[in-house]
Amino acid sequence: MADTVHERKPETPAEADGTTGVFTAVGKLLKLLRERAGLTQKDLGEAVGYGPDAISAMERGVRVSRPEVLEKADELLDAGGLLRAMIPEIKEGMKKARTRHPEWYRSYAGLEAEAVELHFYANQGVPGLLQTTEYARAVFSRRRPLLDDETIERRVADRMDRQQIFDKWPAPVLSYVLEEVVLDRPIGGATVHAEQLRQLLRIGGMRNVEIQVMPTSQAAHPNMDGAFNLLTPRRHPQVAYTEIQGFPRLITDLEEVRKIADRYGIMRAMALPPTESQALIEKKLGEL
């Protein structure tokens, strides 16, 4: 029988300082008011500018209910000021909340949260910042050695929490080059796969995000080695990050980073432009 990995608690500072309880309580209130109003998560998401997956994550407390969401939802759901009254607590919790990841990942996650530019190349699966909750759960559920259920849910929550980078202002610049096979692999099954493609379309439509697809028909490109990230922290030089078979590497040597950035620039030139990439994703979604 496969081994199951257990992680020592508390893993997250948010649990230790009580902010998790605040986010969970506000999420439950948001769900109660939404259901009372007869709205679906999709209905509420469209009204406040988020996808249904993000609303689901907020209602479960795995993603912070943003102050601007609570402000709009209070009026839309006829909450009588209940949600608006929670905004100071949410803001205080956001100040306390720190990076919530395994120790080996925290140095990168901290840089990511403060980055002004992020660039990603993926050749196996959808990058974490683009994943839906169910896609992320499917990814962690397939890990070997097996993770226990508690660890899976904590990892999923942490991944969804990282996606608050899309809510920042000034917004960071993000770009992605995804191998076409990433769009075709139905991780989690047909329903999860379809929603993940919709997520790519939603995020790809943001002004500060560009998603490009590297066609499988492209004979070769400069990076046949593996996935990588490039990020530029505020007021610091660009760094690169790779993770192979569970072994992470944060690359800070300027010459090594330059080489990776050079390869990425060539790959972007070879990949489909963002508009054609969006059209390809829509086509694949329509064929499901």
C-alpha cells in the first residue's frame, strides 16, 4: 500500500493567529446570504467581477473575501450592512496573514506575492496560479507518496490563496506559455477539465495577463528541459524558479537568469499570439 504523507500542524500562520476563523466565518455568511437571495455562485461572481470558482473559494474560507466584493455583495444580497461591517476585520486579517506553504517553498512564495512581473512556462499541467479549486485538488490527490486528506485540503487552500495576486493594484504583469498538451490533458475528469479551460479564458481576458499556447505542431523550441518561472520582485533583480521531481531551485545568479529569460523570450515569439491562443482554448472547450 502506498505511503501517506502527514504534515505537522499548524502548517499555516493564518491558523495560528486566528485569521483563518475570520475568513471562514465571513465566507459562511456570504454563502448564507447568497442562497437566501436565490443566486448561484455564477450569478454572484458575474455581479462582483469574479468567476464561480473564486466565489466558491471565498465561501469556504480558502480565499479571502475581498473588501470590494463584500461592499458590492452587501447591496446586491440586501445584507443590511452585515457584510460591510466585516470589512475592517477582513482588512486586519489580511495584514496578519502571511505565506502559507511548506517551509521549502516559502522563500519563493514570498517573492511571488510581492512580484511586479511573473512569467511562466508549463509543459505538464496548468500552473498553480491559473488552477481552479477542483483541478488543484485533483493534482494533489494524485501525488505520490499519497498526501492525507487534511494535507490535500490545506495545500488546495494555500494555492487558492496565492491567486489573490490577481486582485492586487498596481497589478503585476503576468505572462504564460503553455504547451498545447496542457490544454488537452483532462486532469480531474471532463467536468473539471472544462471548468479549467473556462478559467484560462477568464484570466487570459485580464488586461495584465497574457496566455500563449505553444502548438504541438511546433517542431522544436529553445527549452525542451522542463517548466520554469521567472519573477521580478519589487526593487530587486529578476530570479528564476524550477522544481523537478520535488526538488526546488531558486536561481538568483544573474547570468543563469538571463539565459532562461532569453529562452523564454524566444518561446513567446514562437508561440501563438494571445488572441489566437484564446481562440484555440475556446475551440477545445467547444469540442468537449
